[in-house]
Amino acid sequence: MQWETVIGLEIHAQLATKSKIFSGASTAFGAEPNTQACAVDLGLPGVLPVLNEAVVRLAVRFGLAIGAEISRRSIFARKNYFYPDLPKGYQISQFELPIVGKGELTIPLEDGSEKAVGVTRAHLEEDAGKSLHEDFQGMTGIDLNRAGTPLLEIVSEPDMRSAREAVAYARKIHQLVRYIGICDGNMQEGSFRVDANVSVRPCGQAAYGTRTELKNINSFRFIERAINFEVARQIDILDSGGEIVQETRLYDADKDETRSMRSKEEANDYRYFPDPDLLPLELDEDFIEEIRAAMPELPGEKAARFCAEFGLAQADAAAVSGQRELAEFFEVAAGVCGDGRLASNWVRGELLGALNKAGLDITASPVSAAAFGGLLQRIADDTISGKIAKQVFEAMWRGEGDADAIIEAKGLKQITDSGAIAGIVDAVLAKNTAQVENYRNADPAKQPKMLGFFVGQVMKASKGKANPKQVNELLREKLSG
Ligand code: ADP
Ligand code: MG
């Protein structure tokens, strides 16, 4: 039997606010356990939650960014369950009326086309605390710092048909939430968590199969692996006449497998009901329009503008606009040097190469965008060749100063004086009479390739400083004579 995979993702994005969703306690990561949970986060008797307006703004910003319906009225509900890291006995979430309704995103497919993926809803909720199993032998520690941290749960339609598509969708959401500044996207620290709902059905069947929900996936690579493992497991069971149990399964990255965690059939009924301590959330048009007006340029819009303004190819524009800080770096550099294509090539090549090698994010680049643009300007105005520029870039990376200072100090200025270049060319030709003879006797079709040898010799003799274009022209002229 041929099986088709069906995937829907639930993504929890931690909203980047300083304080919690219903209290003034700090959301900073990494504090001493239980130092950042206040009476409201713990649900102690007599306290009342107060909604953090910044959280609402970030959720609306997300909704607007995906063209979703923004609910003018939404409701906070209590989701009741017992767990040690939830001292209140319920989580405040949204159920029937979420703040963000239906929207849509497009994801790139491997064949170069695009596909639309539906977003069912995005709702606000508070996070629970954390159970710490490793540090305490035979016991479990509880850290409640995370309790009350604001989350936006983004629920997709079951529109993905492969693990690759699921990863493309997760990456798109990840890029977007960072772009619009609502979430730092840190998967290791758990600020961006992806749960995958996976099922299979016989090809051609309209009804969906029974799904399992995969949790504990903390990198994009693991999303793909966990789904692929799970699809194979389900097909195995179905092929041998078995049935899929609807359940939650944990992904184990060390063993690269999924294991049953709890079965949904025996799961609690959450007994959702509107939280009596919180009024319905009502948004007026002015509030929404104010957020729309302050919306930063989105990745797709930026890429289109880069194509139009700088004449970039689409793939280059998409690459430099993929991360907001990178796009800003590119734009400054392109502005300073006046050549967008040169800037895009250098940002993608030298700059990203050096950052990757050093394991640095663009925000930590030792060379600023303006200084990088200054270097490119010296290529654009023929002060130095691209090759020399790489040398200058390395010196800049080491903190030796800006491009002009390094070019001056190391005497790297390109030789554009044609008399000086002619002198070097003559010397090279005089030294290589046999090669000159060969060249002149060769088939004209082979000559361009043979020219490379002479160019190399001249560049070497000039310590890389001769203007390569002039060298080529002069050599062709002198060799044909
Ligand atoms: P729950 O409330 O139990 O989490 P939902 O109906 O809200 O269930 O669905 C949760 C997620 O599961 C959504 O992302 C949805 O697209 C996905 N999903 C639902 N049915 C299937 C299925 N048969 N196969 C794969 N994913 C599914
Ligand atoms: Mg769910």
C-alpha cells in the first residue's frame, strides 16, 4: 500500500516581554530556580492576574503579519489539570475565542515552487514551571521561574505532506517571529518549541488517519528526524494489520526514536471554562491600526525591494533578507559602497563565511556594516582588487582598523598606472619566452585559457596589486603582437 503523510504543527513561541503575562515578575532566562515566580504566578489565594498589554501587542503583530483575522473580542479560559509544575492546578489559556484566527503562510518547496499552509489559530497562554529530573537523584526538582511566561501557541492546519515541508513551515514561522521581534527564537532555551502531529493515510483517501503528537523536539534537524521515524513506525503497524493509538510521544534524540508518553484516550478532560478573574479582551480599531502602522518590513517585502532597488537576483535577495539583522547589515553596506550586487556577493561569501567559521551571529560581527561597505567601496572604485580586498577584510576582522587605514599601512593600493603595469608585463614576457612562443603558435580557441598563466605571473610580480582588467588587456595586446 502507498501511504501519504499528513502533518500539522503546534508551535509555542515565547513572547519577548520583560515581565510575565499576568504579573510583573521577570521573564529573564537562567535565573536561580524559584527566584522569579511571584504570588500571581503561583496562584496563591487572594491574588488577581492583570493582563500585560505588551503581550497583546505582540500577538496582534503576529496575526497582522500573516494576514489573519484579529479577534476584536477574545476570552481567557482555565485549562484544568494536575501536574507538579503547575501549582495553581490550571493553566490560563484561550480556548473558544483565540486572539488570532485563520491566516496563511507560503513555504518554499524543494522544486522551487511555493505552497500555502493554513494557520488555524494562534492563542495566548501562560507557560508552566519546569520539572528537573537530572539534578536530584530519585527525586524531581521544581523550578517555577517559567510559570506565567507569555506564550503564543500557533496551530497549523494539517497541510504538510512530508517532514521536509514541516521543517520549511517551522523555519518560516521561526524567521517571521524573529523578524517582527516578538520572540527570540531560541530553541535550546525552549523559547521556540515545535510539537508535530503526524498521521498517515492510504494515498487517495480523503479522511485523515489517527494521529500521534510528537514532543521534545528541540532543533530543526530533529523535527525532520522525529517525523520520519514516526511515519515509518506508523506505516509498519498499519502494514502488519495493526492500529495507531492516538497518543503523545516523546522524541529521544540520542536513540533517534519516539516513545509513548501518555495516551490521549486516557488523558484528562481539561474542563475548560472562562477565567472569572479576567475580563474578555476587547480590542478597538485604533489599537490594531497603531500596531499595523508600526509593523516592520517583512522578509518577502524586503527581498522584493532589494531586487528592485539594487538589481539583486531573487535568490540573492532572499538570502540577504532572511534574517532582519543581516538584511540591515546588507543595506548599510550596499548604501556605503553604492553597489548592491557587490555587497550581496560579499555579505553572502566573505562575511557569512567568516561568521560561520567563528560561530558568531551577525549581531556580533567584529566588522561593522559601515566599515564593510567602506571596504567594498574600495573595490568598486578600483583602489584594490577583490583578491586584495579579502586580505584587507581579514585584517579588519582582526581589528587592525578600517579598510583605508589598512590599505595605506600595508601599501596595498592597486597599480592602475598603465606605464607601471606595462613594465611588469614586459618583464614577465621576457622571462617566459618559451611560453610566449607556445601561445603565439596555439590554436586561437585555446589562447584565452593559456592567458591565465601570464596573468598569474604578472599578478604575482605585482604582489596582487596590478589592476587585473588592465593586466588582461595589456597582455592580450602584447602577446598578439
Ligand atoms: P488538540 O486540540 O487535541 O491538540 P487539534 O484538532 O487542535 O487537536 O489539532 C492539533 C494539531 O493537530 C493541529 O496542528 C492540526 O493541524 C493537527 N492535526 C489534526 N488532525 C491531524 C491528523 N489526522 N494528522 C496530522 N495532524 C493532524
Ligand atoms: Mg494539541
